[in-house]
Amino acid sequence: MVRVTFYRSRKALKGFRMEGHSGYAEQGRDIICASLSSAAYMTANTITDVIGDRAEITVSPALMKLRVDTDDERTLALLEGFRLHVEALSQEYPSFISCKTFTVKE
């Protein structure tokens, strides 16, 4: 199962942690892992390379973490869009994706 945790301050999303494998299909044919990975990388690359915001990003096998400390509305909107995408996928594939949101101290 892929577990995605979003971290929210009182004001906005501050990042996410995505870990695990869905187990939906064999590696290279797993549409769930491909969908989540593609969306997560697009989110991270847009924040850092298009918008130009700084982000702490960690990537290793079966793990991606992203954390921002910004008030840029474009970055915050992008993170919300990614959260909505993950939540929609988790509703469609509840046995393969877990999605949670936690409030963190600022």
C-alpha cells in the first residue's frame, strides 16, 4: 500500500510524505504507483524549477518527502491540487492508497 501523509499548518499545506508500493501490479505495469509518482514529481519540479520556491525534498526507493516554508499562493495551490489528486485516487483504489492529513505546529 502507498501511504501519503500531508502536513498542514493553520494556514496551508506545508508538505507531504509518500511511501510504499501499491502492489496493484508488477513493477513497470503498476498504474497506481505510476500515477502517484508522476504527480509527486511534477509537483516537486514545478515548485522548485518553475515557481522557484525552495523545498526540502528527499527521494529514495519507495519514499518521497517534500516540505516547503512559503506563503507563495502558487506553491500552496499546487500542493492543494496534489492533495486533491491523491485523495481522489485513494477513493478509487482504497485497498492500494492511504491518504491522511495532519496539522503541524508552525
